[in-house]
Amino acid sequence: MSNAAAEESHAPVTPYDPPPGLDEAMKAVSLIKASKKPAKVGYLTNYAFHIWYQIVIEIMHRRAAQYGIEVEVVDAGLSVDNQIAQAREMVKRVDAIVLTPANTSGLEEVLKIAADAGMPVVVEANPVEGMSTMVAICDYDAGFDLGVWVGKNVKNTDGSPLRILDVGLPWLRPCLLRSEGFVDGVRSIQPDAIVTASINGEATPSIAEKIARETLSEKGDVDVIFAMDDETAQGAFKGYVAAGFDPETVAVAGFGLSGTHEKDWLMSREALKVSQGMFPEYVGLRCMDGIVKLFDGQPVAKRDQTPTVSLTADNLEKYYPKVDGVWTPDFNAIAAIPVKGSCTKV
């Protein structure tokens, strides 16, 4: 990501340091056999500063290299207008596009631009009306599963209702679904659970920290911090501590568990108790494989569901064993996680 893009997104890049065994691990997932492949794929991403997308970008480059494909990445900095303008320019240089929409609405124009140019599009994470295929988890269901874990494992000793701080990103529907699913999941076990506040962390740790500190200073203590991603969970946790509350009395439930820091934090068995694994390495593979299929005219699922599971200190190493001391994805273990036949909410 360029310095200009980082400044545009108003957040520092969280760099991804790929494990030495990553290429070897990727060999576990067979390449798609195709009679024709794009020479160059463009990736229109929404906020490349985030560790999740740093990983997806790295994997897409590596997977593309396995196919002999070049990849160009452009970051919209969370702007729909930027993304549409970038699409108009990108179609002049590439043969196919992967799109991570910058917002829940307004990106249909990108599909039209690509269609007019006669090129396929794989959408990632956030649906766009008229899309051919999307690589994504079932966000509500994943949130619900995470909430069930919290409902079963986080309880106040005096029997009082759990108080929850919800840290979201309201302009992206998948993030809203995660929050809704999480609360419903908790309440399926502890019906009296209370959402003390819902805040917009803007996918940025420093913003989540500031708003969490201000909100909790006004609203009071909580028992659970839920966040739609782990980076804003970390920011909100810092805000919780800065507001004067005891870090040993709160449970953090995150989403993604993308970076090394997040995994180390989980394994420390401190505030981060659980995170809904979303496996960006596997998502990056599926995006590139999906583009190869579409370009070759092969059938694709409207929603290419990727696996998700609640990760804790007890099961993390099943999916990310340490190879030569470094967290490395086990693609066979990830691929073996069952996915739902259809999503409860989309």
C-alpha cells in the first residue's frame, strides 16, 4: 500500500510478516485446472491498512504467482467514490477484478464498469447486487456461534446480567450482522444480557480506543467487549483500561484473529478469551481460485462460503500450528471446518 493510501485511510498500515512455511502450506490446496487464465488481476480493496487485508493481499500475490498471473492492488481508503473511479481506470489494465466493497451500497457501478469491459468480478466479504459470486463467511451465524461461546463461558459470579460493549462498523452490513448475531447468541444462553453501548470503531484501533474510553467513562463498566475485528477490539480494550476499569475483569471477544499479535494475545489467556477465526489466508486463495474459474467460464457458487470457528487458546494450534516457531496456517485443517448450507441472514 502506498504512503498516500495510508494517509487517505487515516490509519497506519499493520504489516504482515509471512511465515517462512507459507508457500509450502499453500501447496495443500490444489490449483484450479483451467483452459484459459487472466494475465493480470486487479484487486480493489476497501482498507488495505488492516492486517486482514494485508494478509489477503499477500496470499493473492502468492496464489497468482502459482498460476503465472500478475496482481495489481488499489486501495479505496473506505471511499465508494474512490473505488468507482479506481474501477474505471483499472479495467483498462487488467483482465479480471476482485472487489472488496468499501460500503454496503453504491458499488453496483463497479460491476457495471467491469461488465461493460467484458471482465469477471469476484466479490469478497460484502455483497453487491448483481454479483456472480462472493467469497465470504456467514456473518450472522459466525457472530451467533461466538456469542454462544461467550454465553456459556463468561458468567458473572453474582448472577447479574452480562454487560456488553459492541464495537462495530455500521456502514458495512457484514459487520452489523456479526454484532446482531453475537448478541443473539449470548442471549440464547443468558437471556438477560445487556448491550451497554454500541460504538463505531471505524476499523481503526486509535478511534476505537478513544470512543470506548469516552463511552465507558459515561456508561460505566462492562463485562464483555465484542468487536467486529480484532484490531478494534484491541483499541477498545485500551480505551476500557484508560477509562479506569480493571483489565482482569473484562472478557474480549474478537473477529478474525488475523495477525501474530492477536494470536499471541489469545495464547496469553488474558483479556482476549475468544475470536471468531475467519482465516484470511484461505479467503485469499479462494478469491484467486474463483477468478480463475470465472475467467475460464466454470460454474461458481453465488456465495462461496469460507469456514469460520470460535478460536481459543485451547484449539488455536489445530488451525495455526507453529512451524519453526511461527504461526502458520494449516489449510487442510481449515478446509475441514464445516460450513452452513445457507446463511441465516444475508
